[in-house]
Amino acid sequence: MPCASIVSAPSYAIPFSFSSTSTSGRASAITLTKRRWKPRIETRSVGFKFQRKGVVRATVSIEKETPEAERPETFLRGVDEAHSGSSVRARFEKMIREAQDSVCNAIEAADGGDQFKEDVWSRPGGGGGISRVLQDGAVWEKAGVNVSVVYGVMPPDAYRAAKAAAAISPDQKPGPVPFFAAGISSVLHPKNPFAPTLHFNYRYFETDAPKDAPGAPRQWWFGGGTDLTPAYIFEEDVKHFHSTQKRACDKFDPTFYPRFKKWCDDYFYIQHRGERRGLGGIFFDDLNDYDQEMLLSFATECANSVIPAYIPIIEKRKDLPFTEHQKAWQQLRRGRYVEFNLVYDRGTTFGLKTGGRIESILVSLPLTARWEYDHKPEEGSEEWKLLDACINPKEWI
């Protein structure tokens, strides 16, 4: 979901510019010269269709990532850095980078030896990201923790993908939409089938266009969530996980947990299977109906709750013995994970539509997965209990 807003994961999103229509019906590469930007930026192009008095084809020019040898102090543009003391953009970037460090340290400690591979990248027009992946470790089959800061201009199609249709401003004007986005996105796939997969993502998004200019008026919103996807149910683990989410929510609004828990159950629904991806957690998007400072604090609290919600479960389950049958069931559930992410997740589809950094987009996928023809677990079995809970969401606390 998912960076793919910037919807499910802003680390998936990338900046791009917008050109005039193409009469040939094919997308073509362009170069862009823009005031205060470096001229003739190297780009790659992606075609988009959107409806406006018939079908129009637009070309999107996308800045190519530049690998960096070291992490910069900030990925913000200079104009944002100048206001870093009070800027929500700067404070959110600081929060997600601190969260990335703390989560990666906890994951490495649980693994007992393997370390994350890190890629740092930037873009000439501003922004960049840090992608960290630990693959085929002692505990983790694949663990990815990405942060990104993105400046760009998106066509209407991508804006609608990044934002629920009902939440789009009625004042939006036709045309490309300038945007800023920052976020942290992570998926952690353990090897042991008794240790659950965890996904979390927290993001901040702004659109900004001058008055009466094409594009959206200035808007901001927060999104995110943390959810658990086990292959086998240990009720004490699921209750611990949901209780931790509720405690974080209750510090700000007692309606948050029930509201965002249902939102999570509804969002992670695999329609063609008639089941949820996992056992839920919390999820919210397009959230701007509260004070901005309060929502920044809420997103920070949720990100800080990831380690206490998850690592105690991993420590209890990572070394349990398991059978080939149990491993095969885990791989079947991983197949469901792949199906949801590639078909329904708004963050993944946003990243693919905008020609995003493919390694960041697909880092959420497990290293291995399995599909069997017409597989049905035996009724009453532990596998059946998991499937039943995915079909019929429960109130765990």
C-alpha cells in the first residue's frame, strides 16, 4: 500500500514532469529545462492515459536516480532546509530516518549476525532515499526497510492512484499535480513459518500549485499503518500485537483503534480470493481532519510502536521446530501476499504507474512463494483456522 503512495509506500514514488500530448500514441523520452532545476536532466519515460474530452495520451518524464556513496544529512531541497526548525517536511523526514535506524538495529540483533545492504540514491530535482535489505539471513528470508523523500509532478491518473477518489478535492483543476512526499515503508518476512510477516508504512504527502494554476490546490495528508500476516495463529501473539496498536492509538483518540482496525481489515482484502491478506492491525490514509501537529505526533508514536509490537513475537517463534508441511503452508500464504501487493496495493500500483525505482517497489515481495492448484486446508486444522480468520476478521482484544 506500498513509500507506495506514496500511498502505500512513498519510497516507491518518484518525481516526474509532464509534457504535452503525443499524436503518435506512443510515449517518448523528453528532457526538461526548468528554472532553479538543473537543465537537461537525464530521464526515462512512461505513457499514461487519462480521460478529458476523450482519451488523451500524456508523456511523463522521470528523473533518473543517482547513487550516492554517503547518506546526506537531509534529502530536502534548500528552500525546505531553511525552514527546518518548524517545517513538517523536515520533522517528518527526521522521524522516518530515526525509525529506519531503530528498526534495522532491532532486526539485525534478532538475526544474530547478518546485516542490511544499503543503497543511497538521490534525484537532481531534489529528494532521494535510503533502501536497506537483509536477505537470506539466519532469521529473515527477506527484510526491507526503505525511506524516501520525493518531489515531483504527477499526471491526474497517478494522483487518483495515490489518493482515494472520494478524498480528491472538488477544487482540483485539470492538469499535472506538483507534490512532495516522504515516508518509511517496510516488510519483514521471517524464515520460520511460526514467525509472522510484518508490514508497516508511515507517510506524509503534500500537493502544491500556485493559485489558479493547473493542478491541485495545496493539500496535505498523513497515511500509514502496521499489520501482521502470520501463517499460523498464536492468539497470545495476535492479542499482544493488536494491544500495542490500540495503546498507540488511544494516546490520541479512543476512536482511532476501532476505526483504523476496520479500515485495515477492509483495505487488505484480496477480492478474487474472498479473504484478507493477514490478521490486520491498523491502517489509515488521506488523514487531514485533525490538527497537523497532532497527526505528526500520532504517526511518530505508531512508528515507534513497531519494535515493541513485533520483536517479542519474533524472539518467541524464530527457533521453533517446523515440518515441511508447515513450511509449504507458509509459502502458500506468501503467494497470497504477492497477489495482494501486485494487484491491489495502492502504493505498489502507484510506483509501477509512475515508473518508480523497481527495487524499492518490489522489495515488499517475499524471496519465495508457492501456488498449488485448488488447495484447501483440512477443516479444523491449524491451517484452516488461519484461513477462517482471514475470511472472517475477528476482534482480538
